[in-house]
Amino acid sequence: MQVITDCGTSQAVASPPVSVAAQATAPEFFYFTHNSSGGNPIAAINAVTGAYIGAAGLISGATFTPAKPGDYLTLFATGFGATNPSFAPGVLPSGVAKVTAPVSITFGGVTLAASDILYVGLSQFAGLYQVNIQVPTSVADGNQPLVITIGGMASPASAYITVQQSQ
């Protein structure tokens, strides 16, 4: 990779070339906010009610509610790799496009059953992936880490979903 400033002008300056490893997937969730601790709340909604999932007061002026067992959640992410059917960069998907690489999810130390992973693929927006899951009953209260592994590559372990068993 090489970075060039002032491209196409007589003042163009190029950095020295650097080798960069490319990989098929590099999963990363989007977050409602970034914390100095490195633990970040995943941008997620309740797929039935549309409520934002998180601790009360997470962002001033917005209403958040913790996830509870049995809830259906939609999480937003990037870097999930190839889908079937495939789409060219910048092209809006016209329907369901699931990722092609193997997927596993751990949530609060619990490996989700295949029946709890409802969809992992593109959303209706170019380059935006979504994960639809059902919260298992065995996930404990609190900020529980959620890690998705796609094609052998795991998302950062510091991402979390706030869970409250009863509300």
C-alpha cells in the first residue's frame, strides 16, 4: 500500500510502500459510544419493538433498555466478507444475502445454538451487515461480551450487550 497526497499535481508526494496482509473477513461491530476502558456497547436494537439496547442513560437524550432472555436483537457490523448472492462494492442489496464463511457467536460466555442465530448477512444498506439473534436464557445480568467469529476471524472481545434478566 502506498499513500499519495496531491494526486495528479506536480506537488504529488508518495509515502514509501508498505506490505499489508489482506484477509477474507475482519468482523467488527458498530458501537453506540466508545469508552476509554475499551469496552464498547454494540449498536443493537430490539428487532420486535425497535428499542435501542443498552444501559439506561447510555447516551443523553436517547432511551435505552437492556436486553432480556428471549428478546430478538439486531446488531450492526462491518467486515463480514463474502455473501451469497454476492454484490459489487457500493451496490445496494436487493434481498437476503447471507455470509458464506462459517459463523459462531459467544454471548456472555455462552456459545449460541444455531437456532439462536437467525441471520448473519448484509442489511439493506451497502456495506452494512446485520446479525439477528435470540438472547439465550442462560446469559447473566450485566454488560456481557458478545464475539462473532466468521471464517476463523473473531470480532474484538471488548464489545458487549447489556442484559437484565427481569425488567
